[in-house]
Amino acid sequence: MTDASPERDAAVDGGHEVAHGDDHGHDFPGTGSIKRWFVTTNHKDVGVLYVVTSLFFLVLGGVLAWLMRVQLLAPRALGEGILSPVAYNQAVSAHGLLMVFWFLSPFAFGFANYVVPLQLGAKDLAFPRLNALSYWLYLFSGILFGVSFFQGGTFSGGWTMYAPLSVPTFTPDVGASTAVLALVLFVASVTVSSVNFLTTMHRMRAEGLTLRNLPLFSWTILLTAWMMLFAFAALLAALLVLSSDRLLGTTYFAMESPAGALLWTHLFWFFGHPEVYIVFFPALGVMAEVFQTFTGRRIVGRKWFILAMVLVAIQSFAVWMHHMFLTSINLQVKTLFMITTIGISLPFDLMVFALIYTMLKGKIRFTTPFLFVFGALLLFIIGGITGVFLGAVVLDYEFRGTYWVVAHFHYVMVGGVTALVGGLYYWFPKMTGRMYDEFLGKLHFAVYFVGFNLLYFPLFVAWETPRRVFDYAPELAPWHQLATVGGFVLGLSFLIMFYNLFKSAFAGDPAPDNPWEYATTAEWAVSSPPPLENFDGTPTYRNGRLEFLDIGEVTPSEGRASGPTGAAVSDGGVTASATATVSSALSTAEATEVEGPSHASIWPFVLSAGAFLVLLGLSPLQDAAFPEGMVGAAYATTTVAGGVVTLGSLVAMGLEPFHGPVFEEGEAWPFAGIDNGKVGMWIFLASDVVLFGGFIGAYVFTRVAFGWTGWEPIPPDPIPGLVNTYILLTSSFTVVLALVAAEKRHKWGVVTSLGATFVLGIGFLVNKGLEWQHLFHEGLWLSTNVRASTFFLTTGLHAAHVIAGLVVALYLTARAWRGAYLEDSRSVEYFGLYWHFVDIVWLFLFPLFYIL
Amino acid sequence: MDDRNRPLDTICPGFSETIIITNVNYLIWVVLSMVTELVLTAAFPLQSGLVPRGTRAFVFERIFEVFLLLGTLVGVVVVGYMLYNAYKYRSGSGKGHVDEGNRLVLGELPSGSGGGRKLFTSFFMSMVIVVSLVSWTYLTLLYVEEGPADDESLDVEVEGYQFGWRFTYPNGHTTDGVLRVPADRPVQLTITTADVFHNFGVTELRVKSDAIPGQETETWFTADEPGTYTAQCYELCGAGHSYMSAEVIVMPPDEYEAWYANATAENATADNATANESSADASVAAQSNLRPAVVP
Ligand code: HEM
Ligand SMILES: [Cu+2]
Ligand SMILES: [Cu+2]
């Protein structure tokens, strides 16, 4: 895979006319070839992969739902029914997790991948290889989750994973740990993806396409990506702590821990509420686009619609405690969160009315996509009204933990799914180049809509049923039976869809560029499916509407054109070192030759497989030890093998010449003139801030619950920490020197400064190692008490960041030795950003753990 | 798809729309005033004043009814309006008002249609409904949060465990699986857990609270009908969660007093025996292979 630039010739020729369809270069196989799907980095291919994979998880989650619905046909005494109690708990938990994480968001991001670059006028995402990496991490995280079923049983503590049920004392199965690790891998995928989307959407919009002018679907994805960036970082903090409790034996969430259970609820819901909008916003975007197209009218109050969404996105981080009204929080806090909750519901009223009023005076065509989004809006209205009930705290007191909540969130979330299914029909012609069968589409809608309401409406009536329970009051049985029937109708309606789409994908009528009258967004201005690099000229909106400029017309502005991508992306935590190396790998792709963009790399796939093996291998750890005997040895071997694959593919990826999309900077607010790689690094670091924020928050929360002053600091001796503070500060200084030397083209200056940084980093780690060694000798271990747990884990996470940085530093030093970075010092600069960040984190950790 | 505008629309574009808009907003106003009236007159004949006070079950029922009523009305109006207009402006109906100078074109920069006024009117009204409803319930929340006066209430400590409930009375008497309380007297519960997160709730009595490791939560209820009710766990807590129930026996006050006088810290066993018989589920769960309780 060394030469992955099929378009090179075309590009060198000056035409950036790229091959349509399948006929590009020998290195990049056509869509009919299996190989293509393993190596592709093209956003459209990745989009298709996301959609197909997510539908697979829909089926899996759906089968689990059916099992539960069958169990719920009648109240079951112990031993009755098709599922044992533990199996039922596993089904509930896995269903929730699969549907929310592995189906709903990736389904939406399949469309986002496909459509957003087209709507922006970009040829691809900013970092195509990272995009492929997101996909493969997602797929492998799903496979890992699947494996968890076969390791004594998967996680059974509910999708909310409340502590302390989630620790091995109560859920000892290996599969439970695997499920948590699968989530960690999933979060890695989401983080890489958010950084990529945010960089792309802020930096790579066509001229004239200011944020205000962005189509609504792109707007929803932009806001979703911002929410994902921060919310998933908080989830990562929670999951890393949970993994550590499960695998290493720390005691944050142990039963005895002061406020461990409450800590989890805070961490989880800080993520969990934004997640509600993360899954719903893309659906809202689809609704807005489809409404406009099929009513033939522009949306009413567009600016207010956008403003409402921005407000919701921001405020979503300030409502989480409404999930905790029955915990011991006091009245003042309850009042505050009741107010923010009501506040966040109001913008949705505006959006709903805006959509409704858009229909007025329109010419509404009831095609399949419109039927689905129209149905989705109806369902969302019901979901919204029943949600107001929950906002009234006195009512929430009684609804909490009942089927009222179950019915409500299914109306909202599966309502969102309904809109996305509309999106699937809407974009199907674009993605496949063929039309679906309209009659079967409408039939699907009819069966779906009936099934949906038959399934979920009775649950409102049977609301007194406790959630996650299969033994309920007998008089509620008829309602549950109706729901079960509805569940089967709903599920079977998808068979119609699968049949329709599968058949049409091969034998449907060929789709024109734009099959929908009144569609306005740019994806309809190119062929179906679009050519590999999307546009035959440079898209621009400089004259107020989409036009394509020939290559010659583009104003040359050397400094601004970003050729090879530099991305510096890591996701912190477990895979920190892995992805941090990717960062350097990406930013160091040879930039000297003039080459066309690349579209293929096998390494994202290999890297993800490696990460999968590492996590699978680690899954049986308890108290930081593998189990005895053959099984333990097999797992340990898997870990090592996975580690080798991961590191190997990182290096390979670093050495692979890969060129991101060439683009002329158009609208790039607020990052105009700043390199993509740097923007990516900043955005990633912003999420890392939240990750550390989560850890520091957890520490402070635990310490306050424990009694701030009664908490004797571990370690008792601050001197090693102080020494390390000086070491790190010095190393920040040497990184600055390295950059200065690179800019002055002073090769040995670069080498020595980077080398010094590396040595200082090693010094930091050695010093820390000695300190820890000393503490271990005194009998302190991660599991000794919660004070020790917080110290070792938080500073350990920081040390992991240092190690990741050192791997990159080593790589940079080696390449500097061979004369790199004198022409282009960006890699050194991005590494510097990361390194300074890691140092600043230490400046917070040191006083918190050693002094206060 | 040609544009067949009706003469009326040609003469006065937006005419029919004006009527519709006025209609939906008018409808919502009608709903609002109707409900206010209902709230004031019908819903609280027993209580003086607007804010429901009484047992937990009573206040819940009042508020729930009002919400259901209003929610249904708003839902019906909004959904009905949507369906009506979707039908009315269906393509081919000739009602559509797409004027050619202003039609959507592929590749245009997105912009919005006018109509901000009606949008804000509707938004404003929905806001009035939601905010006034929730503020109204807030007054009841204050009442619920205040709880009963200390001297009149019976204090019981509740401890959840995998998979059952233990109750401790002021005199130290402890029972497992059965909570006996007098009718018509507020019961103040202090709830915690011996192991994982649970949630203690008695749905008929409309009382519920989390049982959190290392924390205590408080809640209260008053039962006015003697009888037997079921307490259940409302937070997933492990294999026996479905069967984690207890009996709540509400006794006439004098019977309760007699029972309580006999109940001492020592003779707890007698009652537990009854408990195990009566709550068959719990005993099945105990005998079965459900994961054993970590803290017995
Ligand atoms: C397609 C999108 C869907 C999503 C996003 C979704 C999401 C969820 C979530 C988050 C939970 C909570 C899990 C937990 O309590 O830990 C849940 C529970 C449940 N879902 Fe779904 N679900 C979907 C579809 C379905 C379907 C199609 C059915 C029925 C055939 C269904 C039936 C259930 C049942 C029975 C429960 C258990 C409720 C309880 O006892 O708490 N869901 N779902
Ligand atoms: Cu929430
Ligand atoms: Cu429970």
C-alpha cells in the first residue's frame, strides 16, 4: 500500500477531473471488489459502510427486543418464560446499548458521512484515513460487544450502568468487562469522528457558504459533532474509571466508596442528556430537509430554527440532574434543574411549529421519505408532550423507573429513527444510483406506523409497570400483549424495507442526478452516485448560488491551500498512545511531491483489528491480573499480539504516503487561515480537557463526600511530584526550541531539542516509577482505598498521555535525524501543542494530589 | 405539477392561511381557558385553593389528570392541525401557493420563508402553557418536599438489599418483607441500601425514592385506605430485580397500635414468617439460583 494515489496522474496533468464510478486507477479497486471496502477512505464509501453496518445492529438489537416482548406477554413467575432473570437483564442492557450506540448514531452518521461533504462543497472529510479509522473502530467495537455474549454473559446492569451493580462484586462475568471495553472502543471511534467532522465543517466550506448559509442537515450534524466531542469525553472518563474498577481493582464505584453510586449517576447523566440530542438532532435535520423538498417551501423561521438548536446544544450540558430527582439532591438544585429542563424543551416547540408552518401553502407530495418524516413529527409531538409530564418534578417522582419513561423515550428516539428511515429513502437514489419502489416504500410506512403505535402507545396505559421487570400486575397483561403484537408488526415492516432496498439497489430504475423536484442542497447537483471526488469543478457560492469553477478560475493562494493533511488526533485513555502516534503519522506524510489525493489505506482496518485484540485480551483482568492457566495465557497472548499489530500499523500508517483532499480555502470561520491539522489538534485537546475534567471532578467529588480535610493525601511526600513539575516545564521549553530550530532550518538543533524532550519525558516517567515503587512497598496499591485509587488512576492517565507523547517524540526525533521538518515544521508544532497541554494538566494535578 | 391557485388566493395571497392561523391559535386559547376553568372548579372540589394538597396519591392524581387533559387537548389540536393542512395542501389539491418567481431552485443558498409572527405566537402560547403548568406543579412540589410535621409522623427506616426490603420501626423492631403502617397517619421513610442501588416505590400510594449506597434519602406518604399494597424495586439491581417486592399493610389505627405495642426488637421473627409466606415471590427468589445477596 505504498502508492495509494490513483489520481496522481490526473492531478499532475492539471485536470482535476477525476474518474467517475469505478474506473479509477489500478490501486483503488471498484465498488464491486471486496478489497475496495477494506481499504477505502472515501467519505461516500465510509457512509455506505456505516449505514449497512448500523442496520445490522438494528436487527441484532431488534431480536433482543423481541425476546423481551415475548417474555412480557404475561407476568412471569420465576422460571417461566423464555428468558432467565439474568438473561432478561442482559437482553435489556444489550438492547439499550446496541440501539443507542451501535445503531442510532452510526445510522445518522452514515448519512452525515455521505452527504455533509457534498453539502459543504468538499471533496472529502479533512482526514480521510481517520474517517476510515472511525468506521473500523466502530465495527470492531460492535464485534467486541458481540463477543461479550460468549464470555459467560454480557453486561446486565442496564444501559445506564448504575454503580455499584456494574462492578465485578455484583456482575463478575468477563463478558460484562468486555462490554464496557467495547464501549470504550466505540467512544474512541466517536471522538476521532467528531474531530474530523468539526475540522471539516469549520474549515472546508465552499466560498460563500458561511455558517449561516449551511443547509439545515449540515447544521444539525455540526451541532451534534460538538455535543459528541464533549459529551463522549465525559462518558470516556466514566468508562475508563469503570474499566479500571473492573480490571485493575480501583474502588471508585465500590459499594463501600463514599458516594461512588452518586458519582456514577453524575458522570453518566452529564453525558446521557446531551446524548438524547445527539441521537435526535440528525433526525431533526433530515426532517427539515425532507419537509422543504416535498412541500416545495423553504422552512419558516429558519434563523430561529437554527438559534433554537444552538441553544439546545449548549444547554444540554446543564440539565443532567433531572435524571436524579429522587436521589438525595436538595430542593434548590431540583428547582434549578427543573427550570433548565423546561427551558430546554421550549426551543423544540418552536422547531415543531416551524416545520408545521412550512407545510402551509406548499404543494405536499406524499412520497415515502415525506411520509416517514411526517410520521416522525407526529411521534415526536407525542414524545414531547409526554416528556413535559416528566419535567414536572412531582409527576417525575412517580414516573421514574416505570414504563411511562420507557414509552416516552421510545416515542422520542424511535421517532428519530423514523425520520432517519425517511432519510434512507430520500438519499437512497443518490447513494445507489437507483430508485426504490415507491409502492413498497409506502406500504412499509403504513405497516411501520401502525406497528409503532401498537407497540408503544399501550405502554403509556400500562405505565405502572416497573421498568426492566417481567413480573408485573396481571391486570396490565392485555396492554403488554398488544405491545408485543405491535413489536412484531414493527419488526416485520423492516422486512419490506430490506426487500425493497436490496432489490432496487440492483434492479431499480436508474436515478437521475436529482429525482426530487424542489430539492436545493448540493448533493443533488452531482450525479447519482457522485464521482469519487464529488465535483467536476470547484464549487462556489460566490454569486449567491452554487456554481462550479474550472481549475483555472480558482484564485491561487498558495499559503492557504492545504495539501497534505496534518491531523493530530488521539482519544486519550486506553488508546491514547495508539492514536497519538496516528497524529504524527498523519502529519508527517511526505509533502514534497505534488500528488493527487489518496483514497485507499488498509491501516485503519488493521489498526482497529489490533485495538480489538488488545481489549479482548484485557477483558478477563481482575485486580490487574490475568486468570490462571491456559485461558489466562491465551488472553495475555492476545493482548500482546494485538499490541504488536496496533503499533505496527501505526508505524506503517506513519510511513505510508497519503494525501488528503486538496482544497482551496473558502469559508472557514472561525479557523480561517489555520491549518487543518492544527485545528484538529485543538479540537481534540478540547475533548481531552473534558476527559481530565471528568477525572478531576471525580476526585474532588469523592474527596468532598469523604470529608475534604479528613482525606490524607496519597502520596505523603510531595518532593517527587515537585521534581516532576520542573522536569515537565523544562521539556515544554525544549519543544519550543525544537520548533524554533526547525523554522531556522537548523537540523541538529531540531534533533537535540527533540532528543532532550524525549530524555526529560523518560526522566519524568522514571521518577514517577520510583515514587510508585516506593508506595507499593509501603503496601499501597490501586485497590487499597479510594484515596489510593484516585491518585494512581488520575496520575496514571496523565502518565499514559506522557508515554503517548514520548512515542511521538521518538518518532519525530528519528525522522528529524534524517532531515525532516526543515521544510515543513507543522508536525513539530502539533506535537508541541499536545505536549504543552499534557504539562498544563500536570500543573493542575500536582497541587490537587500532592499539596491540598 | 402546475400551480392552480384558487381565485381567493390570487386576490389576497395568504388569505386562507390567515384564517387557519387565527384558528389554531384561537383553538389553543380555548383550550387554555377551558382548562383554567376546570382546574379552578372541577378538579379541586375537595380542596380550598389552587394547589392540590393531601396524600401523595391525591396530589399526583390531580396533577396527572390536568396534565393528561391538557396534553391530550394540545396533542389533538396540534396533530389535527397538522393532518388537516397536510391534506389541504397536498399536491394536486390546487391550494398550493408556490409562486414561480420564488420557487426553490437547486443550488440556491438556503433561506427561510416568512411567517415569523405566527411562529412566535404559537411558540409563545406553548410556552405559556408549559411554564404555567410546571410552575403550578412546583407549588405542590414545595408542599411534598416539606413533608409531614415531625411529631405526627411515623418514622420507618427502609433498607434495600439483593433482593428484598427490611423495615425498622422507632422502637427498633425490624421486619423483612412486610411494612405495617396505620391508615391516615403520615409515614416518614428514610431509605438506604445494604448493597447496590435500588429504588423503593409503592405505586398505588404514589411514593418512591432511590436507595443509594452510603446515602439516605427521605420521602413520605399517607395511606387513607386500609388494605394491602405492594412495594417494588424501581431500579435494576440484579437477577432478582423483578421479584424484589414487599408487602405494605395499611391497618386501621387502633389495630396498628395493638400490633405495634406487641412488636419489640426481639420478636421480629414472628412477623417475618408471615412475610415469607405472604410474599411468595420473594421466597421463590430466595430459594432459587438468583445470585446470593452479598450482604445478608
Ligand atoms: C430502534 C430504536 C430503539 C431504541 C433506540 C431503543 C432504546 C431503548 C433503550 C435505551 C432502552 C432502555 C434499556 C435499559 O433500560 O437499560 C430500551 C428498552 C426496551 N426496549 Fe427499546 N429501543 C428501540 C427499539 C425497540 C423495539 C423495536 C422494541 C420492541 C420490539 C423495543 C422494546 C424495548 C423493551 C421491551 C425495553 C425494556 C424496557 C424496560 O423494561 O425498561 N425497543 N430501548
Ligand atoms: Cu435528560
Ligand atoms: Cu431492583
